[in-house]
Amino acid sequence: MATTTAFTNATEASLLNHLLRGTSFGPFGGNGSTGNQLYLALMTNVAGDGTLAENASGTAGYTSRIAIGTSPAATFGVGGVNTAASTATPGPLTNIPAVSFTASGASITIAGIGICTSATISATASTDTTILFYGDITGGSVTLGSGQTITFPNNTGIDIRLD
């Protein structure tokens, strides 16, 4: 399981501008998102905004971020279920679809994940404004050998909460 408890600086700025200055803030935030798709980034470092690092493009078959869901309502829900935002109870949101990645040709180490608005892998994740949230893998980083899979199961794999 992965838990994301940190907003990136870009998400924090967009949220503050929306709440306190009246700027627009649509689904998936104000970080350049124009679509209805979120993506999972496989991170090598999630210690803080200034040190965020993503696995390099091409590492063990990681050639683009992994699509999650097909629309805002089909991506994260309360208890992994699509619940209307107006009736959702406070608490963490969890992924509705299961999300998997299988390494190919080499090994890959995953220290955490990022929830992003772009499928493009970033060489400069610490300044990438398409990363909304990030967090670590429960129990520490995971190294996958070629042919091994990491799966974030429905309702228990990705947990988004505010601290």
C-alpha cells in the first residue's frame, strides 16, 4: 500500500489561491490539468518537495506514468467506491481501480508514488507542477526484478489523506 499525505508546492499554491483569492480550481487542481485522467508516478525519492525524484523513463519498462481510472469519479472514492463528493464522509480516499506495474528487462526500485495530471515521466520531479500529491510505500521501498509486478489493489492500494 502507498499513502499520500503531502501536497506538492504547486498544489498548495493552487489550493490557497482558490480558497483565499478566488482563482479557478477544477477537478484535479489548477496544475495545468485539462483532462479527466490521473496517473501514477513511480518515485525513487519522496522525502519532500525539493527532493522528489521519479524513476527514469525506460527503467525496467517504465515508459510513461500509469493511468488510474477513466474520470474523476472513477479514480478515487470513499472506501474505494464512487461516492458523490457532497455526501462523502470525512476521511481518506482510496483508489477505485486496481493499479499494476510489471518490470521488464531490468530491476526498478520504488520508494513511493506520485499522483499526477500528466502521463509524461519527469526528469525534474522536484519542480514538476503536474504532480499533485506524493507519499511513500508502506513498509519501505520495493525493488522489482524483471517480470515481477507491484499491484495497488482496489480500495486498499493507494490511500490519500490530509494530515
